[in-house]
Amino acid sequence: MLACRLYWRLACRNLEISARADQVSADVLSTPPACPFLFPRVESRDERESRVGETHHQDDDDDEDDDALSIRFVGESTRRGAFIAEPTAFPALMTMIGREHILVVVAALSCHGGFAFNLPNLLPNFKPPTNGASLQNDLERGLLRAIDGTQNGKTADQRTQEGVLSIVKEMEKSFAPKETLLTNPKDAEILDGDWWLQFTMNDDAYSVVDGSEGDSKITTKQFKEDAQGSISAGGIKVDNNNNGGEGNPARQSFDVANGRVVNEIETGIGLVTVGIAFRPSRSVPRRALASFDTGTIATKFGLTISLDWIFDLRAKIKGSKESGWLETTYVSPYMRLGRGNKGSVFILTREKDLSKLR
């Protein structure tokens, strides 16, 4: 393995390249521009003065490494700044290039703008997370810890509920989705696919911004009766406490392009499947109006029961097929938060197994 040490001095006039392995040297008289894969280190004035005019390879102090290569830009400039790249910056490249290749010449020419050589950036272009991204990740992890082991909220005590709501409100406030989430196809892509319902509860303090939506006649009476760990699908209450803690949360599949959502819930009697058509609200951004139109129960005994007639009957009684709405108040590639027209709070994740997210 070659050990490589690069020394750079800004605004320098003389370039000396020496490769001890092959005794190759070259001089290029020009001032090289900044090289993208080097790291800054500021030298003291004494260090600068001691290095001015130095044009030769280091003394025999490094003789223990016969393959050492060095690139040094030196000159009379007193501008501050010396750049050093340690050997660990080039492991992949050094394993590919043998001793007979003049690696150091190519590296030097790539840093010089006047040559036709282009050495690719040897370091990945990693961007450190911003404070916002770090906070977002911390909030998601904190929320997952808070809801873990609560059987979709069924066993969450008051203290747990308060903690969950506190984190939810912070996420909704700090990282609200774009208002075009449902109207811009590009923005809506993040909703597509399967989501798993991990927590359900009622927020007594939640106030509806606008309970009506044209002639939809959507009720906003809060769903308080045993709301924890339960959902209401077009008036049909379904217990969703992860099938008694067996790790079977409800699945919600979004098809944004066709305006369809399918909910699948594993219950004690079988699999309940509910089909929903949705459209964006015209008055409240990020709100989807839901029309429950199909439903089946596939029992464990092989019998399938249709629920379509229930939805048809409700639509005739109310004079509208739209019987509910859901606002997406937070969404990331890993988690989605929503609030329903009856005050319920929903926490969904892309990953089915919550234990894998710990």
C-alpha cells in the first residue's frame, strides 16, 4: 500500500513533484487553483517562513516508508493556508495504481487548470446534516420510542399520550408538508405506496379548522369512544391494536395518480379491506376528502362478506358519498402523521416491523 502525503501552499509559484518510489520529478511553473479534494490547515507565520523556498523532498526521516509520495507547492507567497491530505484519502485509488504509474504527476496536473487531465474527486461529496435535518431525525426517533409497545396506542397511559402529542405537535409545527402535497404530482410521490399504522389516539385539544367541505356534510364529532388503537372506516369501527400485539398493524396503500387508498386490517375474524376514493380539498391544503366505496371481510373460515351496501346506504342517507377527510400534517420518506375529521391522530411508518426502527 502506498502512503501518500500531499502538502499544498496557496498562491505558490513553483511546483515540485517528487516520487521516491520511482525517482520521478517534474516542475511546473504556475500558480495552481484550489484542488477539491484537499483539506485546509492554517500555518503559523514562523512555519510559513521556514517553508519558503523549500523545494526538495523531505529528509530521510521518512525512510521507513519506501513508497512515500509527496507533492509540495512552495514559493515566496506569504498568504496563509497550507493544505494536507492524509493517506487515508486515497485508499481505493492506490490499490488500483501500481508503483510504475506516476500517480503524483496526474494528481498535480488535475489541480492545475491548464492541462487536459481531469482527475475525479476522490472523496464522496458528503453534505453534513443541517440542524433542521438532525432535529427532524431526533423527533422521529423520539416518537418511535414513545409509541413502542403500546399496541397501536391501546395500552398507552395518559403520560404516554401527552408525550406523543407533544412530539407530534412539534413535528407538525417545524416540518409541515408543502401545501401542494396533494395537488402537485411531484410532491405527492412521497405518499405513494404502503404505509403501516403504528399508533392511533384522539387529541381532545384538536380544533378543526374547517369542518365543512361544500355539500360533503362531513361530521366532525370527535371519535372518543375507545379511540385508542381503533379506527373508524366509514362508520365501521375497527380495533387496530396490532392484532393483540402480534405485530400486524393495518396497512394503508396510496395510489395518488388514481386517487385511491386501500386499507387492510387484520382482525380476529379475518382480513378487513376497505377501498377509498379521495380528492384534494378545495379549501384546506393537505386535506384529502374520502369516499368509502368498497369493503370486504375475508373470514378465516373461507367466507367473504361484502360491506359495499353499508357505504351505499350511508351515502343515500347523508346525500353525499364523502364521509370523512384526512390531513397529512407531516411526511418524510420514513414516517407520516395525519389527523382525521373526528380528531384522531394517526402515526404511520414505511417499515412494518417497528422493532427494526429502534
